[in-house]
Amino acid sequence: MKLRSVELSATVGHLSQLPTDGLPEIALAGRSNVGKSSLLNKLLNRRNLARVSNSPGKTRTLNFYRVNDLLYLVDLPGYGFAKRSPEERKQWGALVNGYVTDRESLKGIVQIVDSRHDPTADDLEMVRWLAYGDRPYLIVASKTDKLSNNQMNKQLPRAHRSIAEAAERTLEDTRIQPFSAVTGRGREDVWRWIGDTTHAGR
């Protein structure tokens, strides 16, 4: 997609604050510190639009990035090992679950996993939820620049098998898109999937 305009247009901490313009939305999900902000910055060709943090769980809101006045990319709070109180986790859970379950404008979900490691239990739980849902989804393996070709040829098939098993699908029906926020690997493929899923930019 050719980017003409990009802005952080809404920071949502309560479902009543969700945008009402009806533009299609693609959500980005992943465990804390998996590289969602770096992926977003690379997709949007902005260095610091989405803040990259070494502190897991920093994102506590749904952040809506408006692209070309055609669609939103929505950064979801990271799941996993965020060091927050049980009450905060409960509030986040209600916010995220309410959004991904009931939002009509949400057309698809990109789930990000770390290419360097096997998918976590939380990753696989998310895969199962996506597989039994009614929205399209794409699994993106981030940080591939940190792996040698030999390491990638070993690690990605392992992740592929685990994700296919969790989704109860064949390897052929399970897609994993390698991605690097450093080299740009996979950027155009992810945008192509977003365009096909939202029918935006055509």
C-alpha cells in the first residue's frame, strides 16, 4: 500500500471511546515484548509512531492508527507476562475481549509470534481462539533478522507444526509469514493480506 497519511487518531481505554466512522480495522495481537510496535512502525514507514519499549506490558489501551483515511491498524495490549495488578489485568481483559468479540468494523487479526522461540502457551491459546472464530487471521513471525538461515530453517517449521496443531489444521492450511522490522522482510506480504482482508486501497 502506498502511504499518504498516517496518524494515531484514538487511544481507547473504554469501549465507549471506540471510533464510530465505520472504517475497516485490522488488530495486531501478540505477547508482551514480541515486537508489535516495531512491526507497526515498519508497516507504517514511521520510526517512532508506535513507541517501542523494553518494559513488557506498557501498552494498556487500544491504539488506533488511521491509514490513508481508509482503515485502522489497531495495536492491542500485549498478553503474557505483563507485571500488572490482577485488577488491571481484569480491566484489560474486558476491554480486549469486548473489542475482538463484538466489533463489527474489525475485519481481521494479525497475531505476532517471536521467530526465535517456540510459540508460548499463551500464543497457542490465541491461535486456538482465532481458529475457531469467524474472522480472517494471519500469523506473523517477527525478528527473523536475528536468526541465521540455518536457525530459521529449523525454528520456523517447528513453530509451523505447533501452530497448525493448535488450530487443528493441516500445515498446508496454516500460513506463517516471516517478518523483520529491520530489513523489511515480509512487509509487502503483510500489507497485501491487509488489503485483501479489508478491501482497502483498491
